Amino acid sequence: MVETLFILILYLRGVPLEFMGHHDIQGKWREMGMAGCLSMKRTLKRNGWRDSQVADTRYSCEQRKVFVEQGTDGRYKVIRIID
């Protein structure tokens, strides 16, 4: 199904490499929203991630139209970014 979500995107050389729009909140798989996305980004930075001008890598929180599918484990996953 197509949805508009806030997702956390890892860009490598300007191309989205990895992305996520859902995460585990107190044992339940939920849409992360803007607050959850920024929280995840802060957690990554606290654990040592640094955006790199040289390698042209960065994490970004963006509202995008995405294709979401429910996996065999019942969790929703962002399969691809549409726009």
C-alpha cells in the first residue's frame, strides 16, 4: 500500500541507500513519525555516527511517499520510496 510517512534515510553519494519508517515502541511495531525519526537520528549520533562530506554520507528525516508492505512476521516495512 502507498502511504506518506516520515522516514529516516541514509544517503550515500546523494542516493538513498537504506530507509526505515517503523520501529519498536514498547513491544509494538509503529510508524515512527517526525519525533521518532529525529530521536533515532540522535541515537545514531550518540553511538558514533557522523555525517561525512568526504564520503558524501548522511542521515536525513524526510516526509516521503513510500510503498509499505506487511512482512511474514506481521511487521510493516518500507519497501521503496516512490517520490
